[in-house]
Amino acid sequence: MVFHLDKCIGCHTCSVACKNVWTDREGTDYMWWNNVETKPGTGFPTKWEDQESYKGGWKTDGEKLELRSTSKKKIIPNIFHNPSQPSLDDYYEPWTYNYDELFNAPEGDDQPVARPISMITGEPMEIEAGPNWDDDLGGSEVYAANDPNLDVLSDEQQQQMKAIERMVMFYLPRICNHCLNPSCVAACPSGAMYKRGEDGIVLINQDRCRAWRSCISACPYKKTYYNWSTGKSEKCILCFPRLEAGEAPACFHSCVGRIRYLGNVLYDADRIKEAALRPDDELVEAQRDTILDPHDPAVIAAAQASGIPDGVIESAQKSPVYRFAKEWKLGLPLHVEYRTFPMLFYVPPLLPVMSISDGDIVRSDVDELFAEVEKARAPIEYLGKLFSAGNVGKVRYALRKQLAVRIWRRHVTVGDVAEEMAKKALAEADCTPEQADEIYRLSALATWDDRFVIPPFQREMAMEMMTDPHEHRASAGFGSREEPRRS
Amino acid sequence: MFGYAQCRHEGNSSVKKSSILELLLIPALLTGMPGSINAQDAPSEETISFFKLNCMSCHTIGGGRLTGPDLKGAIERADEAWLVDFILDPKGVIDGGDPYAVELLRESRGVYMTKVPGIDRARAEKLVKLIISESLKERSQFAGLEISDRPLTDADIGRGRELFMGATQYENGAPACLSCHTVSGIGGLGGGRLGPDLTNAYDRLEGRKAVSAWLGAPPSLVMQPVFKDHPLDGEEVLALVAYLKSVAESEVGVAPVSTLKFVLSGFAGSAFLLLLLDFLWRRRYRATRRPMVRNRHHAAMGSKS
């Protein structure tokens, strides 16, 4: 998966599409499998990036990889209460309004109002927070000011970010990252969580979930949620029923800005552990190293030997994810320092200085329009903290390449930039004119088929890879699966 | 020296004795005594053990009265039908105003005979027959526990206390008295509250013999099934008697732990436990958003003033 942040307009269509399809049931009302956050901001649930409180993800001393949330020693003393979980208030108390009173109020002197009603208690409530409470920097002196990622900035930079006319924000749509090294799966004591073999989707088996909620603590992105009505945890399923029918997931499909790309990659699972032990600033590269070149004959042969269908290899070759994340090095994982190796790559937002107010005149000269990335409004250290575990070089590379592509396209389409200068910019950004055109095409013109390369799902074959159906022949009959609910 | 266990041992061998019993019964038949029985009516082993379990803690046959009267010759004081009716429903007969029953109640200092669990007419008739046949014997097997009547020593009291508190285990694995009973002077939280306070049990039962009989085969609904398979031996009974006697004789007014104190110490204990847990888990996660908002407001107000 790739999200191109430069294209996100923060419309929340993805969130609404997901909510309507999946989390419109009792007990799931507070969940947002897909949500869009404003950065800087504290996100949903509040300050989910603060792993000092929430203890998500992995930690390492360079030799061993351990969950931050639990360990053999911590399990017994915390057996009755899995600690470090967001409270309902850190998400928000879901509510609706009693619209009936609005529409059916008797005639009177006052304007009828619809009061907010808690969807948990059914009683009237005071709204204190919501899933996008700090949307578009709302309440920023509390919320944006407490963004854990601001730590890396100097006081001066922080002040600049808050100053009127210098203020900067961008949107960060988030879904489950379907990580390569998922800490939620590792933490589940019931063995209810698994990463699907054929497409890497991380799922919770609703029959086996025993409501320990260890996944909720362990997931550093706080993308597993506890359904208080069924007593089971739930999470983004990447709309696998849609994928299996060749459709894009609802949030991908509905994305207005067409920022979302979906495709499969071939990776070397044996390299994951070693990669996860590397120091923070090498993690982006280490994760990229686990992703294999699907055009490499050796890789293809190895994939075929492992029983990966040709159709899946072919779609890996066409995958936009491979191009953004590995080939062009534009896609960066969110908070790779949690060492779960998220498989959702973000193209960092360019946020260039678009115009300069100079006294009464507003200028947007070419020189300034394509200013150095260091002059971009969002401090590069801040983006580095989000997308490359502090390794600013990775972000700078992605931003400069995007900038070079713009300069190149300006040369091609408008022509007010000299070819020499445009080529120089490309060369400096480790890009060729051909690659620049490709990047431009996939970023700006991509069609449905370009953006979503869904491998042909061969569920039956995939099942046979894991288990021999004949083993269960004549041993299992029809039965009713248990409905997930409290007994 | 001869404990209850020995009595039981004799009971187990009663089948062998039945032939002797028959011989003894022949003169009874010849003399035409009431309650005549023949060989077919010889009391079964089952009836004998029933008697031991249910009757012996209050009655002897030829061993003198305990809580209830000595049953030797009971048939001379009341007829068979009356006895059966009385066994079936003692309280009913007494409350019905039967003069002899009322007199028995008075003699027993107001202690009603309990209705034996599982009693029915057939069983009651068998019991009466057993009483009659045993009354004829020189020395009935139900003459009472042969608990030594040597003087009780301080060592007995000490051992009794240990047994009561559970510091020493009973030979046959019976549970310690403390688990259900309390007495004064055991300090702390006292003993269990399921059974009655035994501080004055020695006085209530009026002495050594009755207490011994009770302990030999506890007849109460709760104790009987527990002690049926784990009887106390004679020495243990003696030690407990000594201890209960010493408790009863100790200064009056040392009340067992009061209920109020017990409840209050429970509250104090839970409060301590909660504080301890709160301390141990002091670094647990509490909340994020509310403190964040609150702190911000505090900071803002602080800077304005």
C-alpha cells in the first residue's frame, strides 16, 4: 500500500466509506479502521505515537527483539488487566443525536434542538472529544502542541510552526499497516491473530479471540480495537472480501484525491528478524532490503519454488507499491522505529513555499516556487521523525526527487524552465527524465488499473499450500460457527 | 485408652457375634419378655452402625445418661409404639404435650432430641428392637465410649489447643475445629463462624462424659458427614475435652472476637491491599487526553495570572 500524502485533501471520504461498510454496528461505533489525522496533532486515539504511555511495538538492544507491551515477566502480574490501553476517552465516547426531538418537537417559543446521546449509555452526554477533534489544527494549542513528534524540533522551529502565516499542516490518513513483523500478532495469547499467507493481511479470528486485548496494547499504531458488544477485538481487514472479488478496498476505491495505491510485493521473510535488529537510522533501508525485485530471475525462480502462483508474481511486477517504495524510494514507512515494518508506505508531502508575502506584493516566482526542500514549510526533521525514524536523509531524498519531477514537468509542459536546469535538478535528485515521467504518470494520471494491481486470489490453492484438504476428508461435517457475542 | 475407633472395630465384627446374640436371646423368648424377637429379627450391621452414628452422641445403653437418657430398659418406661413415634418426630411428640415426653425434655434441660436425618418407620422400628435386645445384655456394645477418666493434665490442655487450632493434625485426618468454630482466647481473628462458639460448650453439655460422647461421634447435620469417615480417637477426644473444659473455666468475659471488630479488620485489610496494589502498579497507564487538556488549561491560567 502507498498513500501519496501530497495528494491528500483531508476530505475523510475514506473514513466514511470504511465506517459505512464495516464499523456501523453496536460496539464498533467508536472504531475508525481508517481515519485521517491532521499533522501536527495528537491523532486518534489521542497521542497514539507516545509509546512511553501506550507501550506499542518492539524494542531491541541490538540482539533481541522484545515486545514493549508485555513479556514473560509482565504477564502474570498483569493477567487481569492488560495495561497501557487507551481509555474510551482517549478514543472518544461515540454519540448520536435524538433527531426525533428535532423533527417532532411541539410548536413552541424555542428552537427545537437535538441533544447528543451517548451510543454507549443511551443517556444525554457532554461531548468532550471526537475522532477528528483536532482536524485542521482545531484546538491546536492543546492538541497540535502535544504532538509527540515535535520533540525533535528546536524551540525556534516549534514557534515558527505555530506562527500565523507560517503555520503548516498536512493530512495523514491511517489504516492498519498490515506489518511484516506485526507486534499485535506476536502479543496475542490466544493465537487468534495471523498474517494471511497469500496476501499478508493481518486478521483476528473472531472464534478464537478471547478478549485479552493484548493486541491493542501491542499495536503501536493503535489499529486494533476492542468491540465491547461482542467481546472480541476487530481491525481493518483490508476489505479482503472485496479483494478476493478483484475490487479495491472501500477506502482505496472511494479516495477522492486518488492518493492510494495497492499492490503486492515479494519479500524475503528470513531477512525480517535481522532487519528489525538494526539501529533506528538504518531501518528504512533494512525494510527496503527485505523487498525483492520481482523482475530478478532468481527471485522469480525462488518464488515459483515456494509455490507462489505466476499470477501473483506477475502482479508483483506491476505493483505500484514496488515502484514507489523500492524502485523510486519515494514511499516511506510511518514510524518504522516501532520495528513492525509497516507495509503502508507514505510519499511525504512536499508542502513547498507556494507564495511569499512581501509587503503588499504576493510573489510566486519560479525560483521560490521550487525552492530547496530545506525551505519547505514543514520542517524536514519533523517529517524525518514520522517517516524515517529520524533519518532525515531518506525524507530529503524523497522530497528532492518529487521536486525534481515537478521542475522537469514544468520544463516539459510550461517551458519556462531551461532543459539544462531541469536535467540538473533531476540528476541531483538521483532521477532520470524517463523515471520522472513514470513518477509523474503514476502520481498524477494513474487510472484504476494502475493504482490497484490486485493479484489473482487463488484461495483454494492458497489453502492447499498450508494444509492438505484430504487430511480433513470425512472428519469434519457441517457445523454452525459461533457468532461473536458475549455469552 | 479405648477410643471410639475401637468401638467401631467391634462394630465391624458384629456379624460374628450374631450367633452369640441368638444364644443370649433364647432365654428372653422363654421368659416372655416384651419386645420378643426371634433370630430373624437380630439387628443388622446396618442398624448397629446407624445407631452408632446417630444416637451414641446423646445416648448410651447402660452407660448412664448423656444429653439424653440412658436407653437401657427404655421399653420398660414406654411402649414400643411410643418409642417409634418419638424417634420419628421427637419435637412433635414433645410439643404435642405427651406427659412422659415433657418430662424427658425437662430431664434433658430443655434440649430437644433432634430428628435423625434419613429416619423412617421401618428404621425406627429396627432401632427400637436393637435397643431392646441390647438392654438385655450384661454389657451392651453401646455402653458408651471408653474414654479414660484419668485426671486431665495441663499437657492434655496444651495438646487439645493444638488440635483445636490445627497445629497438630488429627490421626484420621479430620479437619481442625478452628475451621468452623471459635473459642475465646485464641486471639487474632478468632476461628470459623460456620459452627457455634464453643467457649461454653463444656458447660452447655454438662461435663466430660457428654462432651466426649459428642466428639466421639458428632451428631449434628453438618459435622456428621465430615467426621463419619474421619473419627477422632480417644486420646484426641480427651485432649479436646481438657481444652474445652479449661476454656469454659477461664475467666468469664473474655468474649470471642466481636463481629464488628472482624468486619472492621476486614475493611482495613482490603484498604491496605488496595493501597499496596495501587503502589505496586503506580506506573500503570491511566489516561492521556483528559490530563493533556487539563494540564494545558492549568498552564494557560497560570501564565495569565
